[in-house]
Amino acid sequence: MTTKTSPKKRVARAKPTATKATALAVPRAKRALVDGGDTRFAEVIALIEAARRRAYQAVNTELVAHYWELGEYISRKIASAEWGDGVVEELAADLARRYPGVRGYTRPNLFRMRQFYEAYRSNRKVSPLVRQLPWTHHLIILSQAKPVETREFYILAAIKERWSKRALERQIRSGAVLREVHATKRVSPAVGQIHPTAIDEFKNAYNVEFLGLAAEHSEADLHGALLRNLGRFLAELGRDFCFVGSQHPVQVGNQDFAIDLVFFHRGLQCLVAFELKVDKFKPADLGQLSFYVEALDRDVKKPHERLSIGVLLCATKDDEVVEYALARTTSPTLVAEYQTFLPPKELLRAKLHELYAQLSPDKEVRASNPTLKRSPRGP
């Protein structure tokens, strides 16, 4: 049996909902006004935000410089045998009494300052740059990236990409340095001709272990997982990538086509088409990607933008096959892999040891004269 409700009762029941919506709308309207609803104050807000960023950077620069000085002082005292570990512990206790509530001068942190200074004091390229990263970033790099060349890589990459603490930890955990140094990027000649700096903006392999994909997955699975984790995928791509659209439509003649993912790269000032393949790279895949890049340039690209780039993101690839396929193509395209799992720690350690040996300054000398003794700087 259906019970009818009188119009008055229906109105009475609707009132609380309307009142609640109105109550929520008021603060939202106020926030919109403050956050930029009044365009007269946009320049003032921009000046304030810029000043706040400079102030934060200045504080961080001074803090890291201060820790460097303390580390240098402690290192010198211990090296000259004036101090031992016990003296550093007494120093920490004295500072705790003088500056109650300040956590930066604990015994472990004082020894970290010493380690920080000793790790980079002889590296003329790195030592001027250390002040550009927060102290927490340095602690992560010092504890998780051991060889000096590896630390240098992560310092430079973190500064360039503006990695957060979590992003830095993930990059180290996923072996970003191995993907960058040990792999040769495969790009068509047109990429270098049209975008000379583009090769530095793309990777040979992108780690997407955060997608949680099954061993057997389809292109739809990969595509959907990337969209659900778009923020993390953007962080993996790099800071200048901006998302444009998924299944981006292009019409050529009387036919409709859809590009898997389209981004815009602010630094290169161009559109970037990503075509997803869950199988091993096949030369025929480049034809489809080149077609999409041409369609973007003719029908989507703005007059002030530069020519588009295409990225074929596949599960695996044979580098020699990729090289042959890209050699004659006139389209600015490149081929990269996506990795769905983290390399085993044992493999990472072995590869890092290999990297250290390869980049050791005296490698060529030892190779030409095996009788020479190994340099203390070697692995």
C-alpha cells in the first residue's frame, strides 16, 4: 500500500536539505572570492605566493648551509683526534639544554651532518648544489643511495624535477638511476631535429609498479589503471607534463580515431601522444603512432605550439629492432617500456656496483695498464 504525502509535508521535509545546501554554499562562495574570484587582486596574490616560496627556499638554504658548517666542524675535530664519539654525545646534551624543544641537534643528527659534509666535500660539482634540496631529501639520499655517482644523480634529478620526499623515495626504490644510465634512449632522428632538448625530457623506461597490474593484463587494464593513478603517472613522466585527455578524438576524412593519452609538455611547448601496447614492440606499431602525431599537428595543435611528439609505451622491446624501425621514420617518435614491478634489491645492488665501476675516474687507466694498483676511489 502506497502512502501519499501532502504537498505541505513534502515542502517541510525539503527545507532542511535546502538550508544545509545554502549553509555549505556560503563558505564556498567566500572561498571563491578569496581564492581569485576578484581578479583585481590576482597580481597581489601572485606576489605574496612568490614571496612565500622565496622565504621557504631561503630558510631551507640557510638550514642546510648551517648543517654543512656544523658537519665540517665536527668532522675536523674528529679527524684531528680532538673529539671522539663521546664528545659529540656531550655536545648534543649541552645543545638540548641550551635550546629546549629544538630537535635538530640530537646525537644522530649531528653525526648525519658530519656524514653529509664528508660525502660531498670533495665533489666540486655537487657541493654548491646541496643547498637547493631540503634536509629530509639529503637524509633519504645519504641512507638509500650509496655510491657517490648515484647520489649525484639523485641530487640533480630531485632539483630538476622538484621531487617531493615520497617521489624521491619511490625513484630510488624503483632504480631510476639504472633506467637512466644503463639504457640507451631510442628516438627517431626527427626528434633531435625538431626538438633538440627533447631527449632529456623522456625516459627509456617508466616504472608504474603503483598501478598494481596483474601479470596478464590488457590494454584496457593498463589504460584504466593509468587514469586512476594519473597524478602518480604525471610525477613519473616529469614535472612539465600536463594532462590533456584520454581517448582523445581525431577525425581524418570520414573516420574517427582515438589517441590513448595526450599530454602537453610546457618546456617543449608541444603536444605528446602516448600510444599503449601491452605486448613486445612491433615495427608496425610506429605507423599508427606517426599517423596520430600527424593528425595532432594538422587538426589539434595551436598556431603558437611546436610540432607534436609521439611515444609508444610498450611492455618490452628489442633495442636493435627499435633502432631499425626508427631509423627511416620522418615522424618525431620514440619508444619506451613500462615496468610493472620493482627490480629485486640484489639486482639493484649489483647494478649500482657495476655503475660505480663504469664511472670510476681511473677506469680507463686501469684498463690500459692492469699492473697499476686499484685507486682508493674505486669500488
